[in-house]
Amino acid sequence: MSRYRLPLLFQLLIFLIPLNIYMWGDWLLVDVQWAFFRYQQSEYGTSLFLCYKDILYIYLGQTTGFYNIAAALFWTAGVAILLTGLIVTIISIQKRESHNLRTASYFTLTGGIFLGVSAISRFSGGFAIPVGVPIILVIGWWMYRENFEPGETGEDTYNEETPVPDED
């Protein structure tokens, strides 16, 4: 597999891993949050919240409290930033512009920071464990530090105008 496509695989991995685990009260409410949804279990039953529902609940006035609103806004913004990083990565691979992978790393790092702040915001009244956030930050840092030069991508760098060395 080409080293050039490894950032794409890591970017896709971000959307598959659980990002945060939350607990409120004395285990009255437990959440596990992924990038696009949050699974919630309580003594009243289980629920699945899509990312846009938190924003809708804020808009309708059903979610109150500074920390809950901040957590939902940071979660939504973080996911939007991560999606932008994924799109930049896909475009970089299709156009074979490896220098744009560093730009994608900025989006990945920023999205990870936003999701970490979201976990901190949900901390009031219980605890939050940012399971996937450190993984996002490591992926973004790796993409930033990695030197994706065109000749090192595993792609064939010869074209018709480049002379092929003799096999003596």
C-alpha cells in the first residue's frame, strides 16, 4: 500500500472509533460518543442522538445550560472541521498534491481540539473520558510531521520525458 494513501485511512479511522465516554450522576446516565452520533443509556432507556439533533434541541430550547450547549456546539464544529480535513485529504490524493496533506493535518488537529473541549464541557456533573481524542491528535501530528514529498509517496515518478536508466 502506498504511503501516500495512509493519511486517508487514518482520516477514515477517526470516524469509526468512539471519541468520548461520559457519565452523569451516580451512573444514572452513560454516553458513548462517536463523530456522527452519541449512544445514551439510562434507567429510562437507551437513545441514539445524531449530531444535528443536539443543535436542533438547542434551537428549540429543549437543551439548556451553558455546558450542555457548549458541548454540543464544540462537538458539531469539531466534526465539521474533521470532515473538511477528510475532504482536503481526498482532494490531495486525487490531484497528487502532497503539500496539501499538511493543510489537512491542521484541520485534523483543530477538530481534535474542538472535540476535546466538547468532552471537557460535558464534564459537569460526572466525568468524561476522551478515548478517541488523543488518537485524533496523534493522527494530526503524524500528518503534520510526515514529509510527503512527491518522490516518496510510493507512486511511480517516471513519465515519458524522464529517461529510464539502463539495466546494464
